[in-house]
Amino acid sequence: MTTRSIFTIILLGFFFCLMFCSSPAVFADDNVGQSEPNPDMQTNFKDATDILGSAAEKAGLRTGDSLESKIAGAIVGLLSVIGVVFLVLMVYGGVKWMTARGESEIIDKSKGIIRNAVTGLIVIFLAYAIVWTVSTFLFST
């Protein structure tokens, strides 16, 4: 082993110990060592939720479980899944391209995968823009 690889192993070991061995000393809770949870903490979260809800209503934002918020949540979830699929396709196409070893047929298939992934992403964003535009006109108050 070279000196550089030994130094790298020691450095990684140090960061590993620093990250995982010192974490019990850092707590985000103020009742460390107590057997029962702090009852004031639940009240504080409820108060904060009430305050934020009243501020949202004063600002004119919609709150609650309306049809619009459920549809928006579904669209956000769908866009998240589509983003993951896009990332997987891009990585797959890139890895396939890198491992093609100069074979033009595999390179063309890889370029097609990447091109189709980008085209699909553009179509999804355009569809989202159309849905958003239509929904603002339909659900505006």
C-alpha cells in the first residue's frame, strides 16, 4: 500500500468516527435523560400550527383538505415520481453509453434513451404548465 492510500484510509476512518461516534452528544431535544416526553412540546407544536394556519388565512391562502389541495398534492407526488424515473433513465442511458466500447449500435440506443427521457420531461413540464394555467382560471376566487 502506498502512503497516499494509507492516509486516505486514516482520514476516512477519522471522519467516520467523528460522524457516528460523536452524534450522541448532540440532541435537538431539551429533555435529554428524562423518561417522559415534555408535554409543553406538544402544546408548542399545536400553537405553532394554529398560528401558521391563521396567518395563512389572513394572507388569503387556502387551508384545509379542499379538492384543489388534494389534486395539487397528487400532481406534486406524480411529478416527484416522474423526476425519479427521469433520473434513472438518464443514468441508465449514460452508463450504457459509457460501457458501449465504441459500438455504434449501442451508442445510438443510449442516445435514444437519453433523448426520449429529456423529451418526456419536457412534455410533462408543458402538461403541468397547461394544468396549472387552467386550474388557476377555474379555481380562482
